[in-house]
Amino acid sequence: MKISSFLFLSIFLVLVVFSESHDRDFLLPRPPIYSGIMTKTEFPLRFGFAYHEHLHERKGRFLMIREVCSYDDRVDFRSTEGDGLNFGVTSIQDDWFMDVTITEEWVKPETSNGSVALRITGVSNNKDEEAYVSVYTYVSISGDQSTQTLTCDSKTISGHSNDYGDFELVVKSQNQEPIALSYLGLNSSHPYEVSSTISENMGRYKHAWQLPNKTLGAVSDTNVGIIEKVFQTPFTLTVYLQSPSDPIPESFDCDDQKEKYKDDFDQKFATKFPNVAPENTDFAKNVLNTLLNGLSYFSGERIIKYPNGTVQTFENSELFSFIPNKVYFPRPFFWDEGFHDMIIHRWDPELFKQIIKSWFNIQVSDGEWSGWIAREQVIGKEAQSRCPEWAWTGIVGTMNPPVFYITLEQFIDENPDEIAFLKEMYPKLQMTYNFYFKHCHIKSDQYSFKWPGRTYGADFGGTLDSGLDDYPRYHLEFDTEIDIDLQAWMASCSSIMKKFASLVGDTTNEALYKSNYEKTTNILFTKNWNDEKSLYQDYIEPGLFSDHTGYLNLFTLLLKLEPIDDGKNDRVDAILDLLLKENSIVSEIGGIRSLSVEDSGFLISGNYWCGAIWINLNYLTLSGLKYYEPYYPKAKTIRQNLENILITNMKKEYEKESGGIFEIYLPYDGEGYSNLPFAGWSTLILLIMAQIY
């Protein structure tokens, strides 16, 4: 992005203060919008801003309000700084329609409980034309209206919330009088999406779009208050949202506070990730804050459906998690979060503990399906508004890979004093482990596993539960099928649960998990290994395998299940040879492809798991290579080469896209593809740069 400094727009400082004492995560970024903050409570108070080009006398122009993240807006937005808890910076390049750039910064003052500062800075990119911008500052409340209030006029929004006390939004200062000033108060059925409320209630005065300057309906029912100010660039606007009994100190300086947090961030980064090369430090820091600024809280309705057709609704669910992307994926995903937290438990152990507890608290707690956790979580009206209705319901029985077990094992290995926390988590870990063992094995053998459910394309099957979606499986389902990846996941989980049982003193189940591990790995080594191809593959029936070359062939290495055998394990050598083979699964430009270019399924369903390069499985493969390299020298050569490929390519694409990383990278040229900016598991490139496996 090119940012002109010719014209300057600054909407400077929004502060939120509540009189109670709150935890550091009381106020968090809102998942699906460009700029906003919400409370981490059952019935959130939300605030933020929206903007659009002020139409003035430009008849016939279409109103494009920017608030909810959408690729239809044709803006480039990036998280450029932040830690997710104390401060964050987002840049919005709005070239297509308005030709302005807006940078949003939020900062929490250390001296005020539950407060946050929001500063919006904008730049017109056209030096020959002035910019007219309508800026909306808003507050919305949720929950029972009978004991809460919100009133609004053109200068102030004030109210009372049960959880947060009295609050008021007042204009603190501005460097010019607005060209126009208006407001709106009303009861909205969607207080989480103010842009649609603005569109629905606009009036037109002398060809300029404005709010109607009134409260619609009974004041006692009002749950949204909006103030609109229209400015010609350059301008500065400062507003405070604060408790009348605990106003923001006049001495507060947003810049000073942000710089202090940045210094703290830099010092912590240097301590946590000392092996990042100096030339990669800025890239690595941005990767981290891209992830951290996706920290989110969800509360409200959650729906699940059992195999017998019974639908159950949980009215007051909550989940604390990261999200992969603000546009297409502004909600949590089970196996994605396991990868996110491989970074988080090293960066902020206490935050990690809150997140993993939150996830396992929403498992089915009893009955036939105890331990089940939906692979994606659509919790609350705001999350529901951002995905189709069919996706709101979690289908009991479908569950993604148990990456959380590996992540928690890493955490315990690196923090051996956290046994008390492990003991707290242990019963829930047992329940989910037992769910897989009970519901994912084939009929004829309780130690052989196959993903439930199958999707079908023209030539191959796929499995959404596996997380690998359209990765080609055998085109017919057999009762004897053993899926190599799930078999490996269950072997890995059995090994991890054996370790956890030992640490918490559960000797009875320690013996059970040891037996499960031995039986599942024996099946891996005897049935999933195709001697003819010298590859691990999905076993279909005696003499028949699903013959594809890609990520599935690597699973016993990346999950560290192969015996080391003093460097004499032929299966390890065969996997390493596959990674050395030219014109196969490794791109010398981008990394390990999900499918070999020689495979019959390569790109058959597009650039997803049929060829694209995914950083999460590249990271696990590097971790496996690191584990085996003391005994297999070529593993070290492969690892070092692959690290260089991944870092070089992702940094190149990051610089080309002005600070963005992608969900996937294309299999031939390594070009970034899909869901820019991506805040999910592609951020594992940070651990690769830091040499942390």
C-alpha cells in the first residue's frame, strides 16, 4: 500500500472507562469489524466507528459504509502493531471508492479500570481533491432493556448498563467545526452491526446524507446511539466514552501510553523469540501482532444437532479464542486454535490457559456423545450474522483433529510447574480422547480409525472432519478403511495421554493409554504402510490402498511416531527420500505441497488441499525433521532448506502485499492466495523463524 501524506485526517481518541475493577482482557477487539471494542461479558457493550464518503452534492453516488469487514468494500486492511490486550493498530487503504487511507489505533490507559483509547487517523491519497468524510461514533448495549438505558443527542451518548455502570460519550475536542452534525437513537434488532442501521435510517437533506436527528421509538427501549460528524480534510476529532463518576484524566497521553506498550512488546519479543534473524524481526513482529489482534470473545446462543435429529440450544454459551480471518472466518475453529496456541502458550502462558479451558468447557459433558466439541463455533447473534444459517448448527459426531493435545504437551514440557493446571484439564482431556476412541473406529476393530462422513467430487472422496477437506481419499467407502492421518492422531494422543496420566498420578489409565498407543502404532506400521510404494497411505482392504502422494504420507514423521532405531528405520528413510524427490511434493519456491504435482488428484478441485502449500503442516513436518535429525543427517539438510524456502517466500509475499500473510500459498510459484489478511495458522512462520519446535 502506498500512503500519501498530502492530506491528513485524524479522528483522535475514544476512551472507555467503567468504575469497576476489571481484568486485562475485559475489553477486546471485535471480530468482524474494521475497528471496534467490546466487553468480555455475557451481554456485551460495543462501541466503534463507521465511515463513508460524504455525498455532499454528488447525486447518484452509491453509499458505501465501512464498518463490517467485507471484500466487497475493495479496501486493503492490515493489522500492523499490537498485542491483542493492551493496544492494536490497523491500517485501512480505501483507494477504490474514497481514495483515503485510515489508520486505527486503540490503547488502554494503565491508570483507568476498563478503559480504552481509540484513535483514527486518515489520509486523502488525492492531492488535487479535498475529501469529505462522514464519521460515525456509536455505542450499543445488549441484554435486558428494563434495567438499562441509553439516550442520545448530537453531542452526547449516555446510558447505564447493568454490568458496567453509568457511561457517557462526549466530544472532547475537534480542530474545526463539522460541516454537518446529526444523531440517531433507536432500538435495533442488530446492535452489533451499526452500518445497516445507518443505511436503514438515513434522511436526505440538500443532497447530503444525514441521520434524522431524533430518537426513534420509546427512549426506554433505545439500545443504539450514533453521532455523525461530517468534516473536510484535514481534521481531528476526540471523543471520550467514560464513567461520569470516574472521568478520564486530562493528563492522559495516547502516544506516550502506546509507546510504552510497544517498548514492552519489543522487549518481550526479544526474550521469547531470540533466534529470529535481525533482518526478519519486523516481519516476525507483524506476524505475531496479526495473530494477537484476532483475540476475540463470543457469547450467546449456540446450537448443536444430535445424530437422532434432536436439536439443543445453549442460550448462554461463551468462548475465548482467536479467529483466522475477519472477513470469511470471524469465528473460532477447533483445530485451527490448536495451531494458534502453539505460539500463544510461548508468548502468554496465562492467556493460553484461559483459551484452552474455554474450549474444553463447551464440550458435551455427559451421555453418549460426551467429549465432543464442534469443529467451528458460531456463538451469538453477531457471529451468526457473518455466516449462512446452515452453519450455525454444530453436527454432533463431526470433529476435527485433536491438535490441542500436542499444544498442551508442548506447554507442559516447557512449563513443568503447571501440573496443577494439567490436573484441572485432565478429566476433560479424557472425555474428548474417549470420544474419538468411541466414535471414530471402524466396526471390526476398536484400534483402527476412519474419519466419519465422506464428501464426493467427480473422481475422489474428501473428509471435512480431517481438516484436509478436499484432499483426495478413495472414491468408495469400505468398512475396513483405515485413514492414515486419524490413525496417527490417535496414536499421538494415546502417547500424550499416557504422559499426562503419569504426571497426574493416574496409574490405571496410564497403562490403558500405553496399550492403546502400542496397538494403534502397530496398525499404522503394518496396515497403513504400503511396501510396494514405500509410502504410508489410507488402507482400504488387503492389497488395496488409496494411492496418493502428499501430506498423508508424512504423518508418522510429523507426529514423531516412528521409532528412531539408531538411524536405521527404513520407513523414516523413505519419507525423507520423498521430501528430497524433485518435482514431487516439495516446491523449491514455496514449501511442501499438499499433493505431489505428479499425483492424479493434483489441483483437481482447485487450490486447496489438492496441491496448495499450507504452513501448519509444513511447521509440523519441520518439527518432525528436527526430532529425527540427530540420527538421520539428511533430515537436518531437508529442514534447513525447507525453513529457508518458507521464510524467503512468505517474507517476499508479505512485502509485496504491504504487510499481509495468506491462508495458503500456490504450489508452483509460492504466490500468496486466499483470505488476505490471514491471522490464522500461517502465523506459525514466526516459530519457524525463531527455530522453536
